[in-house]
Amino acid sequence: MVRLISYLTQALAWLAGFAMLLMMFHVMADVIGKYLFHAPVPSTAEVVANYYMIAGVFLTLAWVEATNSAIAVDLFFEMASKKVQHVMRAFAHLVTLAFYLGLGWFSWDIAVRAWQISETVDGIWRVVVWPAKFMLPIGLALAVLVLLLKIFSGDRVRIVDSSAAAEQI
């Protein structure tokens, strides 16, 4: 189970990275087309906002949780005893888990509705956006699984090796 979650976490992180690469080339092509050829790439803003940005944020949530890369303010944490730190960490995991579960639940309903009506966004071209709506519940569901593993196994299980993660970046 841990190996599967680790593989999925890394796969979604790579997919999000690939989306960022595509976004870079897409926007670059749009700027070059606009200023050199007076012909921008149609619907660039719609694709960037509805695909690339969503992938970059939600497909990486599990990776952020697995590598303990979330932004943290350790103002009081460092002054607390080990026992209190453990309680604070558990509380943070539970609050984050509740947030991810709630957001995932609502985003699943939105994604299913978007799929049922074949949701699109009108730009210069009509862009089909319902597939991107499923990136939210997928990314959030995997982040929930990572958090559950962290809550129930503590530091005994490494989902993604942090040193290997740093070398890949």
C-alpha cells in the first residue's frame, strides 16, 4: 500500500511538473506569436487557468505532504516539549485532513456535474474544461491517503524519500 501511494504521489508530481513545462512553452509561444507575428495562440489564458494552474497546485498536494514541504511557522513549536510537539503535529494533520476531505468532497460533486454537462469555457476557441475539474478530487484524495499514512504510522514509514526528492529537483 505504501509503495502504491509513493508511486502515485511521484507520478502526479511528475505530471504536474510536465504541466508546468507545457505552460512555459505555451505562454512563450503566445508571447512570441503576439509580438513578433501579431497572431497570439488562441485561448492561452483559458488553458493556463483551467489546466496548467490546477495541475500545478492540486496534483502536487500529496508530494508536499509526503515530503513535509508545506510552509510552516515554527514560532511556538520549537519552544514546546517533544510531547507537545507531537500533539501539535497530530492536530495539524487532523485539521489538514478535514480540510482536504471537505474540499475533495465538494470538488468531486462539481467535477461530476461539469462532466455531465460537458462544461466548456468560451475564449477565442471553446475550451473543454470538465476533465481538469477531476484533478482537484484526485490530488486531494491522494493527499488524504498520504496524511492518513502519516497519522497512523508516524515517522516509521517514509512515503517519499526527502533526499531523493531534493536530488530530482
